[in-house]
Amino acid sequence: MVSDRSLAVLRVIVQDYVATSEPVGSKSIVERHSFGVSSATIRNDMAQLEEDGLITAPHTSSGRVPTDKGYRVFVDQLSELRPLSGAQRNAIETFLGESADLDEVLGRTVRLLSQLTNQVALAQYPSFGTARVRHVEFVALGSHRVMAVLITDTGRVDQRIVETTAGADAEQLARLRERINAELGGVALADASAQLAAAIDHIEPGDRDAAAPLLTSLAEQVAANRHDRLVMAGAANLARTERDFSGSIFPVLEAIEEQVTILKLFGEMHLESDEVTARIGRENAEYGLSETSVLASGYSAPGGSVARLGVLGPTRMDYSGNMVAVRAVARYLSRLLGDDIGQGER
């Protein structure tokens, strides 16, 4: 059983090692922190922590560094997270509040989170398994070109350019818009493909040739939006912490580029309410990320879906500060998307 003072020693070892990247010795602990005991007493505490597998000597140095187990105990013992500063909160609100649609807000979110934490920031698009078609819009761009716009109730806006003669006839385009919205409005994305396949039979015969390319495009847009995907930023931060990895960082870069890997990892992280969950070091071994930690929280999107938002970096990271940033950004993102971002209701 680790004593309260030993836990306090572990805490300062983690904090000092994160700050300096240098092994921490008993002498520096006594000099930097007010424990009110001798170096010998601190050495005894450190010996107990090492016996329990919470710290280790990286080489012949007298200093010690946290193990994955030590980081886990440290994170689990975080009873309170220091709040963001007023300036940081204002930066979040200002930067994200300027976003116009879901793509932009998630892009801005990961850029901001990577700047706040100096880690790789990752955001999962809301699950479209429960998403529904909110509206379809057709915009003529020329006599033979139309922009097909698909809008879901989760705030996703997908647009494509379609070659069709409907661009030359405003009345025909209006009829197609009305007919297809009548077919798709409120339909779940999971059912939209079948609905689109049958829609051609409900369109006036004279409009079918012009409608066919639009229906094909919408079917492709529906299919594309049913896949879970991520947006990320800050991969360059890994290069700046390369010395925290025993080997090459390229396997880590490959893992985050392979979105399926991160999506699976996110999916296995148990999230309670809007709190932050951590996966540390060897807990990520099956994903090829045994030297990294992942911090994640959930955010709510229109339509009731919940997606993950988080950061990935070396195990030597500022857990408390990064967890605060992830939680704050996730909470603000939930509020922002709750205002129907991209629907003209902000």
C-alpha cells in the first residue's frame, strides 16, 4: 500500500520529469519541494515506489522516472483539475465561435487544441449512424452544372458539382429540389440509399434524365457521410518530442494516419459524462502506440450523437493541463454544436 507521502513524492517526480525531461533524484525533490523531511526519508519513499513498479532508473543515474504504471496512478489520483485561465477560455470562444459549419468548427477545434496542449489533437466526426437528412439543395452553376448540397441534422454539409441539363431550367431544378426533399427529408442516412434508388420512379418522366445524375451524386454523398472519420492537427508536435520515443516516431505517425486504428481506440475508451479518460503507454500496445498516451472526452452533436475529442502524445506529457484543455474544448464544442452550427440559427 503506497503511503500518502509516497504518492506526493510520485506526484512531484511526474511533474518535475514532465517539466525537465531529466530523471528526478531525492536531493532535487528536497530542494524544490517542501516535504519537511530529509533526503534519506525521500530516498526510502522512492525505494518503495520503485519496488511497487511506479518509478524506475533509466540508467546508472541516481534519478528516477515514472513508469507507465506510475503515470496511471498519478492520473487516477488527480482529484481536481486546475481551470483554464480567462484568456484561454476567451481564446476558445473567439476562435471556435467564428466557425460557419461542422467541417470548419472541427478543423478549428483540433488546431486550437493542438496549440493549447502541444500534442496531436484528434476529433471524431459525429456518428452518422443515427444522422438524418435535413435538407437537399440544388444550385445552378451553369447550363450543364449544378451543385448538389446534402445537409444532415448533425450539421454536416456535403457539396458536389454535378453535370446535368437541369442547370439550364430553373423551374425544372425547383421541381427536382421539391420532389427529392419530399423523398429524403427526415430520412436516416442508413435508409437514404434505398430511398434514392426508388425516387426516380416518383419523378415526372420529362425530368428523369436531368434528375438521374443528381440522384447518383446524392447516393455517393450519403455513402461517404455514413463512414466514421477523424480530423487531426499538430502531428509536427511529435517531431518536437521525438527523444521521448525509444525508436522511430514513424510507426506512431502511421498509426494516426490510419484513422481506423484511432477510431477503434476511441471506441474502446469508456467515457463518463463529459470527463476525460486516459489510456497510457502499454495500455495502447495493441494499436502500435505503446509509447504514447491518449486523453479523450466526449462531445455532443445535433441529433443526439456523441463523438470523441482528444490528444495523443508521448507518455511524458502534462496530464493535468492537457486534461483540462480537452475537457474545456469538448464542453464548448458541445454548446456550440447545440446551437445548430451551420444551420443559420446561430
